Amino acid sequence: MDCFATVFPTLDETEILRARHTSVANWDSLATVTLISVIEEEFDVSIPREDFEYMISFDLVLECLKRRTVNGS
């Protein structure tokens, strides 16, 4: 959640949990790349480019991160 708060500082905790690229006004492709960069640095993971298009909500980002950290990728 901290990564989302860093990239989208105007969102409160409830808004972050419900965040989707269609519901957050400034969630564009640049924000997605920034979010992924922040996540990669924070969790020391590498997210492949082909996963970028699926990272369109807080839930899907969390799911992707869980897969990467559980699988050790």
C-alpha cells in the first residue's frame, strides 16, 4: 500500500484498496511505470514488461507482487 501512496499521494487508504486505472484520474501509463519501478525497488523483484498491461488495479498489482515474491522471481 505504501508504494501506491508514494505514486498516488492524494489517495487515502480506502481509495487505494479500491484503486483501478479507470477510477484514479492520474493513473496513466507513466504512473504505471512509476508504480512498477517503486514496487521493484521496495520489494527487490523484477516485473516483466509483459505483466505491465495486467497491473490495472490495486488487487491485480498485489496479486502480481505475491506471485513474484512467492516464486522468488
